[in-house]
Amino acid sequence: IADLVLVGLSYNTSPPAEPRADINADDTVNMVDLVLVGANYGKVAAADALADAASGAALATEQGGASGDATTPTISIVPETQTAKTGDRINVDIMVQDVVQLYGVDLRIEFDPMVLQVVDADPVRPGVQIQHGDFLDTTSSFSKQEVDNSRGTILYATTELSPAAPRTGSGRLARVTFDVIRDRGGLTPITLEQKTTLMNSSGLVIPANLRDSAVFTRWHLRLPFVAR
């Protein structure tokens, strides 16, 4: 677990806050490092295996990333649109479709904090959390979350842990619950950043299409009360 903690504490830093967390020595701690540790979790003398896997991941990245079948998976936020007003609480699911051999994900989501605020899914833990999905094996996994309700950003990175098997197919990666705090009129987007990543157990990126969502809020005209 110490290796996962090192990667978790240094996640999304470049140069690495903790050099030992940079498993593939690319001067950044990211999803590759997290998945490589997760795929070798619990193995004795895993240093050589990690070095080999990191070397293979770096080579494959230079050659254009992971190879796969002709079907490109899609990550989407659903529903695509929904209507809400101030005071409503809404859910959006981050879904993956037609993925092969998925082992870890790094979701980067943006929203308008003047309209929406993420509801904490786990008040016991420090910070604001979103809800895990049921596609990856959450009984044997490690995740890193950073939700910033002032900036309107969500980072959700999770990997399965060995001996959990990679997942193939379609399902829910995560769920976000929002409180609607203001009616702005029109569509408020909820978007997946381009840094959003799917990865297999070898630390190779699985290319994917991204589909965003939006919340339609209406202006509410409040007429003054007139006594008769």
C-alpha cells in the first residue's frame, strides 16, 4: 500500500513531488504510474516487473499508444441534457461504452460553479468526493479524488488492484451529484477535459471519444404580490 500512497500523494504533479512515485520516469506522476502500481499490487519483488512494464509503456507511447480493435470506446456524461431549477439536486453518470481490457481511468470534469455545486458522496472522508461507479472492481481498487467547487473542476483517478481482472464492455465509471444553486437561463455545460484517460493494465492509453452533457436552467419571473 505504501507505493499506492506515494503515487496518490504525488498524483498530477510535474516534476514529481515525490520522485519515487514517478514509476516510468517521465517527470510526471499520472495515470500510468497509478495503473502500473495497481497491476503489480501485492506482488513480492515487483520492482523488476514495474521497471519492465514502465519501459514497455514508454515504448508503446512512442509508437502511438495502445493497439485495439476497430471499435473506439466512448466516455459520455449522461443524461446528455436535463432541465433543473434552483434548489434541485441532480445526478449525472460518467459512462464508458465498448471498452476492452480497462484497468484504470482518469476523469477530468469541468462545470460552472456559479450554477452547480458537487454534493459530497462521502462526508466521512476529507474533502468532497464523487461516487464510484460499478464497472471497475471497486472491492479491489485505489482512487485519488480532487473536487474544487470554487473552480468547478473534478479529478477522479482510479485503478483496479492485482489480482482484479481488466474489464471489457460498457458500464458506469462514476456518478456526480450536483445541487443547482442558481438559474442562469439556457444551457450550463458539464464537460470532459481532453486529459480524461482510459488505460489498460500495461499502462497503455486506450483512445476514446468524449461526449459532454448540459443542464438547462430557466429564468423564473417572480411577480410581486398585489392585494385586492
